[in-house]
Amino acid sequence: MAIRQRIRKMALSKALDKYYRVMSVHKRGHLQEFYRINVLKRSVLADKPMDEITSVDIANYRDSRLGASVSAQAGR
């Protein structure tokens, strides 16, 4: 049970690093995942422990990403 508790308290950025190192490098699309992981690691969510991330946090992240992409496209 201690391992599960440690995983829950792990920051999202550390979990993403571990996922990339262990799982993603064996996939064909690992380079795309690398870029997506780096974008996530620059967000506010990256420093939060995984058990403290709520659906509201994810929705706020999504909305901020959508807002950034809409404003970037408007400049074209």
C-alpha cells in the first residue's frame, strides 16, 4: 500500500517523466508525446500532486489551451 500512496503524492511532472522514460520511448509516436508532455510540464498542473488534481483543474487547463490556440489563429 505504501507504493500506491507514493504514486498518488507524486507530482504530475515526475509522473510524466517516468511515463516517457518507461512507456513512450517504445512507441512510434514517442516524439509527438515528448512535445505534448513538455507542454503539460510547463502548465500549473505540473507541480500539483496527482491526487490533488481535480476535474476543474483539467477543465481550466483545457480552456486556457483553447484560448491560446484561438488567439494564435486570429493573428494569421
